[in-house]
Amino acid sequence: MTGDRGSLAADRRGDPAGRRSWLRRASLAALLVAYIGLACAYRDATPFGEGPDEPGHIAYVSFLRANGRPPRHGEVGEPLQQQVKHPPLYYALGALATWGLDDRDLHFVPNRQFVPDFFDPATYTAHHHSADELPPMAPRYAFVAALRRLSMLLGLVTVLATFALARTVVPGAWSLALAAAAVTAFLPQFLFMSGVANNDALASAVGALSLVAAARVAVRPPRRRAFALLGVLLGLGLLAKLTTLALVAVGGLAIGIAARRARSWGVLVRGGAWCGGPLLAVAGTWLMWNVAMGGDVLGWAGFERAAVASVRRTPLWPELPLYFRVQFESFLGRFGWMVVAMPPRLYAAFGGLLVSSAVGWTALGLRLRRRPDDADGVLGPASTRWAVGLLAAAIALVHASVFRLAFTFDLVVAQGRYLFPALSAFGVLFVLGLTGWLPVRWRSAAQLSLVVGWLGLGTYGLTHVLQPAFGPVRGSLPIDDPPAAAAMGVDAASAAAGPDFGPGLARLVVDPCAPIARVPSGAAAHWPLTWVTSGRQADDPLRQFAQLVDADGRVLSADDRIPQGGRYPSSAWLPNRRFTEDVTLLVPPVDAPRRATILAGWLADRGWDARVAVVGGRRDATACGARTSDVLPEGGGYAWPVVLLPVQPVTLPPTAHVRGDAFGEPTSAVLSGYTIEERLSPGGEPPLLLTLYWTSVAPIPGDETVFVHLTDASGWPGAGADGPPAGGTYPSSLWQPGDVVPDAHHIPTGGRGTNGPLRLSVGWYAPDTGVRRPARDAAGRRWEADEVVLGTVEISQAGVRFEPLEPPP
């Protein structure tokens, strides 16, 4: 007590040693608080059941609580059947952690649209989710929350053990220990696994404690208590998960190092007995259970039977590059059921740090070779060199034991979390390699910088990867809530007037006053579709589809998807909720403005012919002050027009005959010019190909028809080529001021060679009434009969001859 008062007094007098001690304790406390905060955030960002095998681990705890024993192979179904192979310690702790909580109604509904594809998943969510999981959550989910808190507590044990391991390997190096603990605590994958229910949390904690005990056995004077503690921890590891099996060999190696340093065979024998006895006392019952159930001590036969779906069916060697890629990426961070990846640049940066650490270890080795007794070098003490060798062996043995699984099972065993029993050893050696070769005056600053950087990495994994993948549905708020409606720009009346899919499943929100979209060609167009759900669930899971269709009905581009990347599947739709899907449609290049249609709707997973029916949706846009094209349901989807724009604007060709005739009252469009050429038709008849170039001046309220007539001297029509502009691919109602529209017309000329020259004229008329639109020449004079005369055509046996009529001055 006197010493404590003296230390406190020294701190108050400004003793530097006292202040350093206080700062060190405060920095460790801050690191632990940061870990707890991030682990809680990772936990809350992950929907229940979206940790790898989480439903099976939860089912194991429920079975143990109900039956008082581990499950046997063949007596349970999925998802528990996959976890029968595991030892019971984690689940026994889970039963204690969930004491008094009700799990009777707890179940997980698999998402049939989920495929565990590591690199191209259709959806991130393996299960359907509902509002019951959101605060205040349904009582049954308190059971899962308690198991997740257990994982977080075990993660805290791993972080503290890593700190203790670094202090054991390099005594007095506080900043090194803090950095090693940070590398463990803020590793994104470790944070994620600390927030879900799984036995890897226990394997990591027991593995880290075992490595601390093994390091202390190796570098400190032999003591019975240290050997016994190592045996107890190794036994607990065998009760936690088979991935800790390699640590038994590490414990044996530690005893061998202790004997070597003591130069005593007696230490080897006594240490083996002092360690082996407690190990068998702790794990013996489970080992005998394995023999009784499957005939082997470790339960390997039961492991293979339980994981039969993952048994390897293809050779391993061609898959080795993929195996190591998956293992590397999932060690740093792959969330959900291994389908939520981090950005490639982070994997590349992590790989660069690993290479830098390896180079640092090379520098440390060269320095040690030159100066074996270097007092400033971290490897100067012999005890540190022995401990480093022990940790390196631990990493190698754990990795080798996991790699052994790849010969029996497929890529599911490539998960980096299986290496976490040696995570604390990795943290210590990783930091030593990065900073241990630096001069002493720079070492602490580099290690503390690593703490800050790794904290940033863990935070980035949460805010930029995990939360966006499993975050709340965009705009998923009740539209009858006025503040929410104002924020979303959608009111209940607008939503209710949209087309109804199902009917009775969801409505598409359509703004009748929105201008027709004009999309540049040769690029990707992003198109938001806003839906309001009714709460009624479809018989089959639904996918949203969107198609870009040209004027001839050809599909130019398509995008189909599960709602919100699986976060909000149709089976979980809530009543009166709004969400938005941003579809992406690739627009092919076009040489002139073209009309196209976006068709959107829903279809069942069983095929394209299982589209959901749609009714309603016609809106009166007359109140908008501007006309928009009608939008109607068609073919199981809802369609509305868009305009595809060419990459380069259309211009009048140099060979064109220049005009300036105006159409409409007031002027809506101008005939800027035309080209004309003779071409053979498929039947051998030489028609004239007339291409008119219209320039839009003002919006045109309707779809006009262009007439092209050949008439004789008496005005009798000899031939004609009436039709919508551009063959209907770009109707006049879609034109915008400044558009230049090429409009080609094939004019038949056969059998017209006896009546003299024919007059070629063009004009516009309304298709519903036949009334021609006013036509004026470039000088403003109105053309007779509202038809613009372009020239004369003479047809003879020698061919077709066109004589242009020059525009009046």
C-alpha cells in the first residue's frame, strides 16, 4: 500500500516514469474500448444468420440446452447436421450465456436465391430477414444476440492474450505489444467473426492463450505450474475446434525448447508429464466420446460424414491458386458467407505489407548475423530468438494442418478464419518484421502509427464494405409518414396511382410529368426504379427485370436482380414501404436519335415466362403543362419511352441539297436539306432513295406523318412513300429543339415512264385527320397545298434522272 501511495505521489510530482506508465495503461484501455466499439458495430451491421454457418452453431447450442449432450450424426437435420463434427466447449459456454432465454420460435428461412459464389454472388444474404430483427427485436433474437456477445468477449480475450504474448517475446517493448494487439483487434475479418455466433471465436481465444503459455514455458525457468497451465489450455483447444490441433505440437516444441535451454532431459520428461496429464484430464472425455461414436480419437470420421457436401470431387492442384487467393482475402476480410469482398486495392496493400514484413525479417536476420549480441536489436536476447522461432513454427503448423483439409474438402476450407488459432503469433511477427529493423528512436513511433492505421482499416471495413452490403434498405420507410415522404419525394397518392404488379404485390412509382429521358449511346445508363410494397408475399421469390428494347422489339440490354442485393427479398416485403433499385443498362451506339423503350417488372426465379402480371398505371399528364408519351403495361412489364442519342451529333452531309423550308404554325421543324440517289430494290425495280434531314425547332405535340409524292403534270399521284419520320424509329413527339433527324424514304418508280417528268414533293400531315401542316419556303412564302416541291424526276428506259428545284430567293 505504501508503494502505491509513493508511486501516486511520484506521478503527481511529474515523475516521467510514472506518467509513461499511466499513458501505457491508458493506451491499452483505449485500444480495448475501440475494439469493443468496432466489434459491436460489426455485430449490429450483420443480420442474424449471415455469419458463416451461424444458424448451425445456434442450433447446436439449442440442442445441447435441450438434451444435455452433443448431437450425433444422423439424428438431426440441417443446418445442425453440418456442425455435429465440432467439439462441445463453445456450445456449452453458449448454453450458459443464453441461460433463461427462449429459443423455441427461432428459425432461419434460407434464401433460395443465394448461391455461395465467392466472386460473383447473386445476393449477399443467405437467409430472409424481417423487421422482427430490428430494434426492439423479437424476444427469440435475444438468444442470438447473447451468443454474439459471447463471441465478442472471446475476441477480447484474444486481443489481451496477443498483448501478453508480445510482452513475453520482447519484454519491455510496450509499443510493440500495443501494435500487435491492434493488428489482431482491428483485422476486419477478426472483427466480423467477433460479432457473429461461431466457435472460431473460442478457437482464437484458446489458441492465443495457449501460445502465451507455450512461449512462457519456452523462455522462462521450468515450473510445474506453467507446464500444467499449458496442458489445460491445449486440452481446452481440443474441446474448442480441430483447427487448434496443431497447437499440441507447438506445446511439445515449447517443452523441447525449455529442455534445450535448461540442458536437461529431465525437464523434457517431467514437462511432458506435467503438460500431458492436464491435457488428457480436460479433453479425455471428448476423445473417448469420439472413439465411441466414430472409432477414432479425434472424430475425423464423423467430421467427414457431417461435411459430405463439401468433400473434394476435383483435383486440388489446379485449384491451388484459387485456394490461396480465397485464403488470403478471407484472412484480411470477406464478410457474410464469404461473398462480401473488400476492394482489391486493400488486398493489394495488405500483400505489400506482408512482403515488407518479410523483407524486414531478412534485415533482422542479417543484423543478427553481424552482431549476435546487439543490445539495441529486438533479437538480441536469446529468449526472444527462441520465442520468435516458436511463433513461426506455430504459424507454419497451423497453416499446414488447415492445408491438409484441402486434400479432403473443397474450397470451403480455404477460409482464413481457420488460421486464427495462430492469429496472435501472426500479429507479433508481422509487427516485428515491419518495425523491428528500424533504429530504436523510430521504432515506437512506427509501431504506434501502425495502431492508428490498423484502426482505420477496421473502421473502413465496417463503413465502406460491411454496412453497405447488409445496410438498411434504401428509403425503406413508411410512405404515409409525412417526414419520411418528404425526404423521399414520394407521397401515398402518387404511389397508389402507379401500375400494380401481382396484382397486389408492389406498385411502381411513375412521375407522369417527368420529361422523356435522353440517353447517350455507347455508355451505361443508370435507371432508378422506385417501388412501394403492399406487404403481401409472392408464392415464389421474385427478381426485378429491366430491359432496353428498340423500336423493332429487339432487346438491346437487360438487367435483372434480387431486390436490394438480397437485403430486401420479396419474401420480406413490409406493407407500405418504399425502396429504390438502380438498374444499369448498356446502350449500344446509334448513328441517329432513336426511340427505345424501357420495360420493367418482376418475374419468378423459375423462368422468364413466369412474369408477374401488371395492371393500371395510365396517368393523365395534361396538368403538367407539357405532353409526355403514354406509359402502359405490356407483356408482363411496364414500358415507357426513352431516346437514344448518337455519340456524334447528326449533321447535314456535304453532298446534300440545302433547303430551309419551315413546317408548322408556328414553326416546329425545318427541312434543312436532302440527298437523293437511285438504288435497285429487292425485286429489281430501281427506286429512289430520298433522305430528308429535319431540324427540330420547337416541341411537336403529336406524332406527324411525312408524305413523299411523285405527281404528273395533271397532279395525278404517280408514286408515294408516306410514313412516320425515320421509319417510326424516332417519332416527332419525341423531338427536342436542335435535333437533326435523318428520314429515309424509298420511292418506287417502275412503270412511270410514259407521262413525262414527275414532280417530287414532300410535306407533313396529322395521321388521325389527314390535315396537312402549313409549309413555307425559306423566304416565308407558303407553299401551294402545303407541299414542298424538291424537283422533277424523269423516268425512261435509260434510267431515272432527278433535276433539283432550287429554293426561291
